[in-house]
Amino acid sequence: MTTRVVDDPGELAALFERDRHDHIYALADLDERFWAANTWWRNGDTTMGLIGLPEGQTIVYAVSAADPRQRWRWSPSYPPRSHQHW
């Protein structure tokens, strides 16, 4: 599978809804008010997001819906260092 930028918050919502209690904050970040400040990547069930916070800080959110160990499989190489949030 290839890693790609996610441009549809509904795609991530479907993934995070599988276990909404664990991903309640990620689901909130998909709201239209916050979406523009975030960038998300996906590779299968593995997802990583750079979440822009109000004070200009950025946090990383990495999750795998199928296997929690998989989130670290590709995250050291993503996002590219040239990315606007990085």
C-alpha cells in the first residue's frame, strides 16, 4: 500500500468510528472548523495526522485501527520534512 494525503474527513471518520471512545479527540479534529489546520496521511488502516493547535503548536496523532503496532511501521518517514506543518 502507498501512503497518501487524506482530503476527505469523512474517510477518517469512518475509520475512527470503529472505536470512537479511543478516538474521540481525533473525531473532533475532523470538524469543519478544525480541518484546515490539520494534515492527515493514510496507509491502509494506519493513519497519521499533524494537528494544528490554536497557539500555533502542532501535535502528531498516529493510529492503526486494525493493529496498534502498525502505526510505527511508516511514521518515521512521514510526513515529509518539507511539509508546511513540519
